[in-house]
Amino acid sequence: MSISLKNLDGSKATVVSAINVAAEVRKAREAVGYSVDDLAVTCGLVTNEIIEIENGENADPAKLRRIAAALQVPPSDFVPM
């Protein structure tokens, strides 16, 4: 599965692997000291949705924007350079 960066933050279209996005989401979550449960509560998703994203099984841009807002980072932080 891949995700278009354009869908994530409205900028140029760049396709990245959901696995790469997953690693960046996990890294951002851990950087602020959140557990999966903490992040789920903060962004309004259920724990299983966060787990799917961090496992690279789901890279829904709407969910990624919610996670970015909860972690107070730009959505583009989830796209490794």
C-alpha cells in the first residue's frame, strides 16, 4: 500500500510506502511519550486504528492528519525524506 503526500497535506504528489509512514508515526508518537492508547484518546481514533497505521496496514490521510494534530507536528513529518 502507498500513500500520496498530496492527499496528506495538499502539497505536491509524492508516493511513499505505508511502511515508511508507519515507522515515522511510531517515532513521532514515542518522541512525545505517548502510548498507543494515549494517542488514540488524544486524536479520537480507536487503539486498533493506531496499531494498523503503525503496522503499515492503513495509511488513511484523514487519520494521519488527526494523528499529526494530536502530536502537534505537521503531517509531512510522517513522510521520510
